[in-house]
Amino acid sequence: MKYIDEFRNGKLAKNISANIAREATSLSGYKLMEFCGGHTHAISRYGLVDLLPDHVHLIHGPGCPVCVLPIGRVDQSIFLAREHGVILCTYADTLRVPASDNSSLMRARANGADVRMIYSTQDALKIAREYPDREVVFLAIGFETTTPPTAWAVRQAAFEGLKNFSILCDHVLTPAAMHAILAGESGTALDGFVGPAHVSTIIGSKPYEPFADNYGKPVVIAGFEPLDVMQAILMLVRQINDGRAMVENEFTRAVTREGNLKAKALVDEVFHLRDTFEWRGLGSVPNSALKLRPRFSAFDAELKFGVDYVAVPDNRACECAAILRGQKRPQECKIFGTVCTPDNPVGSCMVSSEGSCAAHYSYGRFRESA
Amino acid sequence: MTGLVKPNYSRPLDIKHGRVDMSHGSGGRAMAQLITELFAAAFDNEYLSQGNDGALLPQETGRLVMATDSHVVSPLFFAGGDIGCLSVHGTINDVAVMGAQPLYLSASFILEEGFLLSDLKRIVESMAQASRESGVPIVTGDTKVVERGKGDGVFITTTGIGVMRNGVKLSGDLAQPGDKILLSGTIGDHGMAILSQREGLAFSAPIVSDTVALHRLVATMLDSGVELRVLRDPTRGGLATTLNEIAKQSGVGMMLYESAIAVNQPVEAACEFLGLDPLYVANEGKLIAICAPQDAQRLLAVMRAHPLAEAASIIGEVQEDAHGFVQLTTRIGGRRVIDWLTGEQLPRIC
Ligand code: SF4
């Protein structure tokens, strides 16, 4: 894998690391948020912290799809599987997100609910075709990267007239979440953002411009390889030193200003904005999520089964909310690594390797023992 | 008229078109026929042909090692092998990494009603070949049939017996700070061969399972006189899981070097695509050796001279650590923990 190796080259990393150390001279330090869980994972997986000076801080953002899924949304899907007897399909990590009453989709499955792990939306359609007598519901979660495949599946289902297929649409939007963070109290402390990789290939770099223009925060879009992230950090340090606030693109091999027009058109054809949506950690954020357009409402499981969303508070000990806003670090949670571990997640940040708590537990917890 | 009756005749099994049915597990004539025409014919050896409920084996001097392993892999046939040879290799390897010379195997089959006899024959012949090539005969066995839908084609359990080599002391709790950790080759090949086939993923090059019997490699390593402390084959859960087990047993930590751990290119690509870490993916033909630091280079040379460990390397060292962390120095120079596996990552791979 030559292509990937270029971005995981130890010598190059040391060069960038030396440049960061030399140039990051501001005494007040650099507080940079990597928005995406993909970056959180890469940072922990490659131990990037060891290549950064102490006063360059990386703060994990909320860009982890299962982390921001509130309990009430998981409850909704369990309810459909259990009470309506539907075949509930979803991506692997979603199965382990904690729900009410110590439940999860995984536990519901162990108790007899028909919950299936799928790799792609096509798998869900396939199941719907295979079981014409059963209702098949796809729990659709994720940011802008996973939205086009869902849109495609809905359009395909409409085209085929698949009457037993529907989706619980929990797709959310990255810029809205960044907006919520910057508008909140944690926002002012941030000096800049490492911008999303895959999300930006879809939406382009343009949607981040208001964060530079209106909030004065530099944004550097970066790929998911460790050298991408290092380079983006260097670019952010330089912007901050110069007093600049711009959207820069480190990931030019995949991201343009306009993004993927075809994918955006497809999403726009099938979805429109929800007025408001509750995120774990960020609370209710206006215009931050998608729902199906009226002409596709037959595929909307919330309407089809008449299930309303009921908000459920998080476990009281869980600090996920503060962590998702960038106000706390995983190790500040009292039950981190004791009651709450990846084998037994109490909060959603401990579920996926993109979640701050799981990433720190799985890759970085030796740092506390030193 | 009497000339037409052949009192002792029974029609041979229709292996080409036939299927397993409940009578093949009933203990009656159909079962006897399946055993003679399929299993005994393929496995053929003096112990099996004793034809009794158990095999009477020659006396051995030395301590005995026994290991057992059940195989439920899906798909049954995959690039580089099938459930048959896998079930032979797996148990031979478990006996071998104890420091023993594997001598005999037993094989137990759970067949699902409706399973194609032609597939069964392929599997049995693959087992027979693996057993012949390794010089470890299958000396006794059993067959049961379950109703359609109650099994998944075939499940195979093999048990192996071996005799411990004199003066060898290997155990997971013997790793000491300063020891070197060696690995016999690339990781992740078996698990990704299974998974890429199961998910219908097509990559530029096919991924081939590494399933193989390791007892001869082990014998060569033990013959070299190097002071080996731990030998393990990193199967289910991969390299990461096996090293965590050893670290826990020995009460030590480890530091690995990512750049020394080899992964075949298509395996790396498949892992990348599925979001898996090759460190956690199963191997069926690799071993980990931990030895005293002064012996490491010699052991490495011995391993590299053997065809099954040409790509062997020193992948890290044992260190003192009260927390028992297995850590990794990444290719770009950062550090991280290599943790125990969480949840069910890859079911039904062996
Ligand atoms: S450690 Fe667990 S309970 Fe604590 S914040 Fe993280 S996910 Fe929530």
C-alpha cells in the first residue's frame, strides 16, 4: 500500500513535528479542536500527541456519529424492533450505543429482537426484498458522508416500490454542530479547527467560511492520515501566529471548495432540514439534521409507525456532554476506565473507536500511568 | 433366480449427488457405510483400521500434551484452505507451541442434514492430506447428524496428543523484562481471507489464508538450543490478543515496533476498507516466540532459514510495567496502547 505509506512516513512526521515545535512560540498556547471522530481515532492510533509540544492542545470534537446519538433515538429503534417486530438494520457501532434501562440494540437482540448489522444501505434493501412480509427499518445515522448512500437507498426503494422498507432518519450536519460549539461557552477558548476529511469531500470547504469570517477561527481541512493531521496542525499554528483566520485545505487530493455536486444534489432531492434535532452533548440544535421530503414520507419510519421522539437524560455520572462540547477530557469523568469501559460502555463516547473516551481508553491510557 | 441376489451387496455411497441424511448419524448401516467409504478410506492408518471404539496407541516415554479445538468457520472453503485442513493444522499447532511433538489426532464431525456428500468428501480429503503431510495420523473419530437448520453444513472438532520434548519449558508466564519478541511472518492473512470472501469483497490480489502446520518449524527452533521462554500461535483475536494474554500471565509490559510488523498489501487494503486493525485479525500459520535478549539474533536466523518463517522479525521487547500494557511505537514515532479486543469483531473465522 504505497499510497498510504506516503502519509505514514516516520521521517516526514519528524520534520513536521520539528517545524511545529519551532514555530509554535505563542506563550498562550494553541487550543485546536479536531471536529471529526476519524481524526480523533488517527491521533490516538498513531500517538500524535508524542510528536507535539505540550502547549499545542488537541481537543476532541463531536464528529463521531454514534457519540452524538441521544438515548431517545436509540430507544426509538429498540421500540420498533421490539414492539412492532420490525427487522432493524444498522451499522455495527450503533448496536452498542447505550439506551434507556441499561439496554442497547445489541442487548435487545440478545432478548429476541430482530436486529441486524449491515455494512451498507444496499444490505438493508436486500433484506427488505428477501422478507417481503416483514417490515424492515434502517436506522440511518451519521454525518454528510453517510447521507448520500441513505438517499440512494430511499430513491431505489421508491423506484422498486419496496413497501416494507423505511428509515429512522438521524442524519446530522457538521457545520450546524460547529456553529453550536462556537456559539456556546467553550467556543471562545478555541484557537482553530482541524476540519473534517470525508465530510468535506461531500460538502466542500465553503460551508466552513463563516467560521473564519464571522468567528475569526482558522479552519484547516485535513485528511485522515497521521501526516495530514500533522501538516494541518502546522498550518493552523502559522495562521494563529500571523493573526489570520481562513479556511485552508490540506486535503486538496480529495476536497474542493464546492464539494461533490452530484452527492449534494441527491441528498437535496431526498432530504430537507429538520427544524431542530437533539444531539447528545449539544442539546437541541436548530437546522442541524435531516428528514425525508414529503414525497418520500412513505419511507419515514417515524411517520409510518407513529413513533414520537422522547428525550431521555444521560446517565448522571457520564460526562459525554461536556466532552462532546470540548469542555472536558475523558480522564476527567469519574467512571472512566472503571465502571465505563469499551466492553461495558455507559456513555456513547466509549462505544466507537472514534469516540473520545474509547480512543483514549484503547490507545492512550498508558499516559496516565506514567 | 438366486443368481441375481447379492446377499452382501450394498450400493456404494452416491458421493457425486448424495446428501447427508439423518440415517448417517443413526448408528445403522448407512452410518457404517459413510465411515468406511468416506472417512476410513481417506484417513487410512493402522490405528483407525483397528475398527474399535477407541484407538490403542503405543507406549510413549515423556509427559503428554493434549489440546482440542472446534472449528465452525464460514465459508467452509476459502482461498488457501478449507475447514478440513484448518482443523488439522489448528490442533497440531496448539500441541506444537507447547513444545511437544504432535503424535495423534482425533476428529469429530457434526454434519447438518442435507449437506452435500461431495463437499464432505472434499473436506475429509483435505484433512487426510494435511494429516499425511504433517505426519500426524487421525486415529479415531465420531460423526453425528443434526436436523437441517440446526447446524451450518459441518462443524469439526479435533483433539491432538503429543509428547513433550525433553528439557523444554515453555509457558505464557515466563516472559521477563528485556526479552525479545519474534514473529514468524505477516499477520492477518487468515482472518481477512475468510472475511473478504464472506463479504464478497474483491481486491486487486486475492487474500490467501496462511493455514499451515507449524510443528516442524517449532522443532527446528527448539533444536537450535536457543533459550525459548514463550511460544504461541496468534489465532483468534490476532497478535494483539495473544500478546496481551502473555503480558498478563507474565505480569509484564511490552513495547512493539509497528515498522517491524509485516502485513501483506491486500490484507492491509482490506483492513483499511473495513476499518479493521490487522493486529486483531486471526492467523493460522504464524507463531510468536519470546526469548532471552542475547539469543534473539540467533533465533531470528534459525527462523528465517525455515521456509515457514522466511519473513520472521524481531517485533518488540518485554518491559517492566505494573499495568501490563502492550504498547506500540507507531511508524511515525508516536506511542499507543494495543488493547484487548472489544466486543465481537469477526465471528466464525476458525
Ligand atoms: S467515560 Fe463513559 S461515562 Fe464517562 S464520559 Fe466517557 S462515555 Fe461517558
